[in-house]
Amino acid sequence: MTSERNVFVFSNNEGAADFAVNKWMEIAAASLTHKDYFTVALSGGKTPVDLYKRLCVYKDTFSWEKTHIFLADERFVPAYDKDSNLGLIKEHLLNHIEIPDENLHTISTEDITLEQSAKKYEEDIRRFFRSEGDSIPQFDLIMLGIGEDGHTASLFPGASSLTVTERLAIAVTTDRIPHNRISLSLPVLANAKRIMFLVTGANKAKRVKEIMEDEECTLPAALVLQQSRGAWFVLGESAASLLCQKSTRQ
Ligand code: 6PG
């Protein structure tokens, strides 16, 4: 499959976050023209904090009651832990908007094993999307980041989780990171209607170049791109600094 890639480069992180918010609004509006809900999966990490804060501006004007928020991945720690992705998203977005509890599709991390939690999250996703058998649900939008090693969500380079095809959510254990995690699987990420990678910082430039320009690249973010219909790369100038082609510069 040839996947389309759209690149948007911004001289500052605020510009990138504003652009991502505008795109979010457009995608949500388009999704809501043919069904009565909008589905989005969010990532953790530092980069999307600006985006989450800017979304709060729309607290009274966006259809949060029709929005279903899932997590692209979660660290296996309680929600009050400083490393929790849900904790981060609550702090910067969810605590500031009114969204029904049943629209939040979180990942259990307490009183449950890692594997049970992955299964439970998968069941929640299947129930919501009414997906049966080996059908892969399709999110309207998945927001992703890219780690310095090329990981995305919690799919890490060389991990066996990259070959999983029959699961929607997977348990991730690795010595490279301090916490075990739960992640949407590669087929689910790649099947989203829209994928937006939001990446800033010079430390990501080398990986961004490999992921976008090397067709043979096997880094997790590259696999998501290659297996998808296409993705948008919303990049800070320094993250984009090594790219040969920057089709759109803002
Ligand atoms: C997480 C993620 C992860 C993140 C990248 C980039 O929970 O850590 O979802 O995939 O998006 O590691 O993180 P930064 O934005 O902090 O660079």
C-alpha cells in the first residue's frame, strides 16, 4: 500500500499545536456529518500537552458529548502517578471540559494484571465499535508522538508486539522503559481514518527523516505509516530539519 504523507512544519511548537487543534475540529466535524459520534485516541508524552491545553478553549463550543476519547497507550501505573497518560490528559484537558464519563475509554491499571487489562481494553473497544471476529475498528483520528528511538504509542523497535495481528490492544513489557504498558496494536493504529503525528524537538530529527524518507525503515512509527492509508506529520522546525522535502512550511 502506498501511503500518502502530508508534512506541515512550524517555526514554533505553539503553531504546531494550533494547527493540530484546527485539524481536530475539521476531522470531528466531518465525522459528525455521517454519524453521531467522533472517536479519537490520544497519546501521552510531553509533546501533546500544548494541544490538550488549546483544546480547552473549545470547552463550550465543541461537541464533547459526542466525542469518545480512547488512549493510544498507557503506562501501567495508577492514574494519580506522574507517569500516567490518563493523569496527564486529565490535568491538561479532561478536568477542564464537560464530557460524559461513558465517553472516556480508559485503561485499567489497578487490581488487574497487565494481560487482563489489555484484554479488558480490547473488549471495550470491540463493544464500542461493534467489531467482531478479526475486524479492525476504525478510529476517526489517532494522535501519535514519536520517541527518540522511533517508537510510537507503546510499540517499541524490534518488539514482538509489532508482529501481532489478531489483537487490538496489547500488553507491553520491556526493560527499556520504567513501566510496563498497554498499547493499541499496529493494525489498529494503521487502520485509523486519520493519523496525526505531532513531533517537536531536534532530538527527533534523525528518526523523523528515517521514518518519512526511508521506504525500508522498520521503526514502529514507519510501520504505522507504511501500513496506513497515510498520515499527517505536524512538525516543529527542528524535528523537520533533516527532511529533504518539506512540502508545506507554515
Ligand atoms: C507515551 C507515548 C509515546 C510518546 C512518545 C513521544 O506514553 O510515552 O504515547 O509514544 O508519544 O514517546 O513522547 P514525547 O512527546 O514526550 O517526546
